[in-house]
Amino acid sequence: MKLIVGLGNPGEKYQNTRHNLGFMVVEKFFQEEQPINKTVWDDSRKFKGDIAQIEWQPKHGDMEKIILAKPKTYMNNSGLAVSIISQFFKIAPDDIWIVHDEIDLPLGFMKIRKGGASAGHRGVESIINSLGTDKFWRFRLGIGNQDRIKTKLQKQKHTDEYVLEDFTSSDKRKVKDLIKRGVKAIGFGLENGLEKAMNRFNTR
């Protein structure tokens, strides 16, 4: 069993913001992997978020249950939902995949990796603190545009504002392509393992 979590903030206000890119990718993955009448999210108070379950049948090997989640705890407290879900279903950190925006990567870039520091991403930091480990997988989806950042103070202010802005009209093509690549990377990872997915999908 695997837990695939898209990070974001709940509510219409944040729906199209850069910080909600993780939500967008997991939602699109769910839509593409299930018949339209089965793409229904369960709004779960118990699990502090929207939950869905699918059964993944690889071309080779046994069928595996996949839990999809979109925490409703807001980004900075994402770890609460991830911890509750993973404990209930007894999912080890190695089988937890976190899909999230990454301001340190240029818009359209993607890198899959396991472990490491949060790099200032508060959702990832919350998950590390709640799980007590950094040894989970991350799909880091680039949203960065650092041209105007000159000092550390400017960077922090810019980051806080930038991630909560909607994607611009000029961003849309790259965002659409990135969501598509993210969905493909998740499916490829389930089919072939994340080590191979890294080699195929990581932007160099």
C-alpha cells in the first residue's frame, strides 16, 4: 500500500494558486486513473482531508492499494493529516509520496527525490516533524521565478506572497505540461519504481 499526498490549501480562494500545484497533480492523476463516475473524494474529518482509494494493477506483479490524499489542515500543518493517515493504514515512510510545489526549481522543472531537508517548504517541514523522519519520497514541482530576489529578506517576503498568487496567463502552458508530467511520473513510479522514475523524469 502507498500513500500519495498532494499538498495545498483548501478552499476556493487558494484553488489556482502556485502553492496548490500538488493538489492539481493528484487530482489529475485520480481523474485519469478512474472512470469519471468513480472520481469522488471522501471529505474525511477523521483523516483531516479529502481521501480516495484506488487499486493499481501493474503489468507485472500483484495489485496494490493506493491511498490518495489532499490535506485540509492548510499547508503549514500538512504533517497532521499525513501522520494520521499513515498511522491508520500502517504505511511506512518509504511508501509515502508527497507531491508539492518547489520555489527553488524553475517553473516547469520537476525532481523526484527521497529524504533531505525541507528547503524552507513549510508543508514538507511539517511532515518531517510529524513523521519524525525525512525518509519519504517527494515530487518537487518547480514554480520558481527568482529574478527579482536580491536579499534574504526580499526572498522570504517574495516567497510568502508569490506562492499564494494565482498562476499568470503566461505560466499556463508550462503549468499544464508540468501537471501532465507529474501525473505520468506517478504512474511510471507505481509501475517501475521511483528510482527509474527519477532517471526518466528528473529535470537536469
